[in-house]
Amino acid sequence: MNWKIFNVSIPVKDLEKSKIFYNDLLGNNTVDTEFYKNFFSDDNEDLFLGSNGFGVRLFKPKHDLELNDNIQSRRSYVSIIINDFESVLKKLQQSNFRFIYKKINSFETVILQEPSLNMMQFIKSNEILDKYSNDFFENSNFYIHHMNLESLDVRESVHFISDLIGLKEGNWVAPNDKGDFSIDKKELSLFPISNDNKGLHFIKPDEGFAFRNNFIHNPSIGGHPAFTVKNINLIKEKLDNLNILYSDANVYAMPGFHQIYLYDANANTLEINQEV
Ligand SMILES: [Fe+2]
């Protein structure tokens, strides 16, 4: 299965304030006001940072009982473009797994909760999206390196993603000076889209993760998107100026990537990294 990360949706209280924060943090200079709407219901107020659906969607959760036969996530969630959408749809139907199928204009999507109840969206690839993907990667100051999902049963999540969605599990690539965390596949799993840990990460919550690694933030709890930027020192300066705490993990989990962790104003965990 060929696949790529399309965007991440992040729940926020104040769309305008969050827009300023994320634009500044990621060095984003584009905004998509129309195209991304092909992939999302209009249940939630939202806005999009990035181009043609590639980037970050900020959305405002509403009261669950105001949703009409729809679901919303309280956590950041990922939308993924897959090339063999038909076979995924067929497998989901045959397995009697509950999901929401939507077709907006000519774009088909499926929304579901994997076994650990992380909301995920899968979108059918096409030539337009391929072109927009190339445009985004050529012009954007950031890209989504991975989406990390907390899973209470990593193997159950992995089997679901492997068997029903058809993504292929890989092996974690650890650096020489690895931090104090487990890469046992029962505790951390990787669905790679490259050979440098880009893709989808499933992790079992590890209460001691932050303590053992001298971090403020625990990246194994609650999931997080990871954004790759060009200059992480600039990000650290910005965060210092804003008095926002961050955990500077340096290179500890993935060879060639300097990572930091922080919370946005809504306590969403974020990872920012830079290739080094
Ligand atoms: Fe991460």
C-alpha cells in the first residue's frame, strides 16, 4: 500500500490565537480556505494552515450531543492518503467494522476509530493530490514527519492497521545514543514511509518516560504530531520569548533528528524536529 500523511487536525479553543501561534511556530506562510473542506464535514468550526489540504487543520470541538451522526476527536488526529482505497473499503465492510464513509465532490474518505479509539481518516489518492503533495513539499517551511498515537494495546492497533488498512509495519531505527525507552514491538511500533522513522508511530503509555529521560513532557501520553522544520534553534528562541516550556531531547529516538516537545495553549503535545 502506498500512503502518505495528508494533514493533522488539532483541537483548539481559540482558532484565531492558535492560528497565530502555529503560523509562527512552523513558519507557515500559506492558508487554504477552500480545498481542505473537501475532506471534512462542516460540523466543526475550523481553519487550515498549509496548502491544498497539506498541513495543519485547527478545529474547535463542540458538544458531542450537538453532532449529528458524526464523531469528533478530543485529540490531535491524522488524515492519511492511501492508494488502494477500494480494497480498504471492501475489507472494512466485510469485517463489519463501524466506520463513516463520505464522498465530498469527487473525494472519498473513511473516518474510523482504531482499537485504542484514536480517530483516523483515510483518503483516496488521486493525481491532483499527488501534484499538491509535491507542491507542498517543495514550497513549505515545514512538513509532518510522523503522527504518534497512544495505544493501550499496541499489537491490537498494529494488527488492525496491517490487516484492514494494509499498511506495512517496519522496524524502529534507533540512534547510537538511544534514550531510555523501549523499542519492543509490544510497546512501540512504526509504520514507515521512509527509512528514517517517518510515518505512523503507536506507543504504549509509559509513565516513567519523561522522568527517565529528564524531559518535562511525556511523549508517550496522548499522542502527538511531529513537524520537521528547517531551524529548530529559531523555534527554541521563539518559545523562550513566549515563555513556553519545552523539552529539548536533542537526538535520542531517531538518528539524524533533533527533537523538542512542547504543549500548545490547549495542552496538545507537539513535537518539532530538525534534520541534523
Ligand atoms: Fe514523536
